[in-house]
Amino acid sequence: MIGLGGKHIVNLYNLWVVVYVALGTLATAYGLAVIGSTVGQPNFYTYFDLATADEPGYAYTTNIIGALNGVNSAGAILGCLTSAWSADAYGRKRTIQLGCIILIVGGALCSGAVDMAMFLVGRVIAGIGAGILAGQYIASQDLSRTPLIDYAVVVPMYQGEISTAETRGAMMCVTGIAYAFGYSLAGWLGFGCYFIAADSPHAQAAWRFPLAMQCLPPLIVLAGSGYIPFSPRWLLGKGRREEALEIVKRLHRTADDKEDVAARQEFYLMEKQYELDAQYAVRRFEIFRTAPNRRRALVAAIMMWGDQFLGIFVMTNYGVLIYASLGLTGFTPLLLNACWTTFTIVGNIWTALYIDRYGRRTFLLIGTSGVTVSLIFLCALTATYLGTDNTAGLNAAVFFIWFFILWWCFFVDATQYVYVSEIWPNHLRSQGTAFGLAFFYLASEVTLVAAPVALNKIGWKFYLVLIVPSCFYVAAVYFLFPETKGRTLEEIGTLFGDQHVAGRWYGISEEEKMEIARKALEETSSGGHGMKTGDSDGATEKNEIVL
């Protein structure tokens, strides 16, 4: 709700749930990033008998490195598709639990791998778990009020469904923040483990221990998953109205709203939209059957594919190799990689604080433009100075790698997870979010498999493969992406041409808002569904935070 002075008051329980399930997203990001530090550990090459750079047979090594990332992305695509089905059939909460179990098994296989085949199988399984979790994190935003604002698919979806329209953007940005923490943790663990002596009997721990750490966050989420609520929108769809209303009230109760007026009007709009949506059958491939849904699908696919071709996974997963090619040696590439990923935490937190003020489309336009310019300069400097002893030129190339991440983490990273979930109507959100994130991982399959081989074979020319589509992507954002800030999840549909929107919140007068509140109190209090005045006295005084 909005308190005095226009401040957004967030229920602490709501915030706790959003942050807690984000641990799954942290595990997803960590699993993606851990290979970036693994390839910087000398014992990894020794144990698997792989040639290092400048040694005969390094071409085979680049194929293996690409495969380790490629099979993980392939598994993530399967996870996204699984999440789309299970999130509707069994709920966001159960799907999060499933993703945690699968991710734990995959991480254990990777850390205990005795040969490359076992390692690859572990990466596939871990990818499936990561893909499921990424989607459900986005779904979890459903626990917040509509007027507020996966692990790859299910977590972001869940977070969006539990947030309000005013703070939905900030709450869902927790996904990007969790990704940043996951990458940062992988970077610093890799840097620390680098100092395990090569002749030590525990030398293998330099790469096995970081891989094993992937299991810890999903274990924590799984252990506490009994305490997180089901998504109220999912419960409503299953006919569990009373349970859904009680969860909405618990998630949005504040000391200044003792009758749960905000929660009731949120639930009122939510229920009216569900009743309207129920009149329309959800058929196979429904996300492609109407013009508004086809536009959503196009926007989701372009955004998630385009974000990958900005080159973020290339930089994060192969940054150590790129730094080494620019003349940096020893532990320096690992140190720079760790610092680089840590910086993304700052950017994602900034996004969370300001995305609801300035908007998703604005952030995407600024970020994609800045990243593309950075890639152009990096390409030019690499083409000019790679393989030379011109220290100034090589250091300038390193600078633009850092300039790249400035634009990415402040404007694009968290924003993409907010946008790809909230553009879909409630009954199609799990399918639509999974569809968008499938493109995210499909594009990563292309870039991550190709990058190590291409950087070794064609050098700076590989950056052109990123720059050209990125230029088209910036234009697509400008012409195709509508602004969604400040609107409820239900009324965003009007931006894409939906005609069946039950109620409006964005841009209506105070008198209209009061009328909605009156109807909400009437309907949610009837039949024993409501809460008596004063039920929350003394229980909510400290259960809130002001943004």
C-alpha cells in the first residue's frame, strides 16, 4: 500500500517470502557461473587431461568447455517446459520444491564427477533444476498485491503474483539481485580456491568444492518450503477462495490498514479478472491463438533472445579466458571476474529501487544501448591490440568489459525478469514466462557453445556476432515494447490489446478507487470470507517496511 508522503509500505512477511525463494535463483545463477571459475583452476585441466591455452589440443578443450555450458542450457530449456506444466497443475510452491530436488542431484553429480561423461550428465540435470526454479521465482511475485509490482521460470512468476502494483517491480528485481549474488559467490569461491597448491593432496577441491556449493541454497529452500504460502492466484484458479483471500491479507497487512482494505480490493480485482478469464478456454498453444497473445509471445522471445545476444553469459562464463587473452596472468583474471560479478549486486539493487519510478521500457532502452556501444569499442580495441604488447590498448579493452557490466546490471539484468512475467495474463503466465525463458536458454545454448571455440579461432570477429543482432534488438525495444509500470497485473493486458479486463487501477480517480474499495469490502466480507475490523491490531505494528 501507499503510506504518508507517497512512501510504499511493504509487508515484511511478503518481503521475507520473496527473498527466501530467491535463494533458488541464487543457486541457478551460481550453477551457470561456476564453470567460469572452474576453467580458471589448473587442477581441472590436469584431472581431466585437457590441454591449456597455447598447448596442442586446446581446440578440444574449448569444445569441452562449450559442451559443459551447452548441456546445462539444454537442461534449462527442458526445465522451463516442465515448469510451464507443473506450475499450473501442482502449483508454484510444489514446482519450486521439485526444482530444488533436481538441482541438488545435479550439483552432487558435478562435484563428485570421476570422468567427463559423469560431469556432463550432472550439468544436464542441474540445468533442468535451474530452469524449473528460474521460472517459479518470477511466478512467486503473485503473492504480492496487484497494484504493487523463477528459479528461472517459477520463482520470478511466483514473486510477481504475490506483490502489489506499486512495488511489483522492486520485488521481482530480487531475481536479478539473487542472480548477481550467485555469480559473485561463484567468482569469489573460484578466486579463493585458486590458491590451493597444485601438489596438495586436496588439489581437486579447487574445483570440486565450488561445484558442491551449488547444492546448499536449494537445500535451504527445500528445508523451509513448508513455511511459504501457495500463490493466491493459483489457489483462486483451483477454487480455494477462502485460502487465497487469507494469504492475500497476510501478505499485504499493515498497521495503517487494520481492516485489510488494500488486500481486499486487490483480491476483489483479482477475483473479477479470474471470473472473466474463466469464460475463455485455455487451449493448446493458447499463447499463439490471439493477436494480443502473439504480440506478448513476440515481445517475450525478442527480449530474452536479445538479452542473451548482448553477450552477458559470454562475459560472465568466459571472462577469465577473455582477460587471459588480453595479457592478464596468474590469479588476476579470477580476481577481476569476482570483482566484476560483485559489482552487479550494486546495479541490481539500484534497479529494484528505481524501476517502479522510471519504468521498464526506459531501463531497457538505456541499458541495451549502453551495452551495444561497449561491445563496439571492445571489438575495435581487441581487433587492434590483441596479440600485441601495447599495454594501454589492452587495458582499454578491459575497461570496456567493465563499462559493459555497468549498463547491464543497472538497467537490464533485473528488468528482464520483471517484464517477461508481468506482460502475461494470470491464466497464461506460467506458459508465457516459460516460453520467454526458453528463448533465453536457447540463445545461451548458441552463445555459450560457440564462444570458446570462436574466440580461439576467429578472435575479435566473434564480437560482431553479438553487435549486429544487438542493434536490431535496441530498435525492437523502442518500437514494440509498451511501458507497464504502475499497472496491476490484470490491467497490463490492455497494453497488448486485450478487451476482457475486469477492472482498472492505473490512472483512475480517487473516487473510483474508493468505489472499488467499497465493493471489495462488501464482497470479501460476505459469506464469512472477510476479516472483522481490528483483527490485525497489535499484530502488524512492526510487520512492515517503507520503501
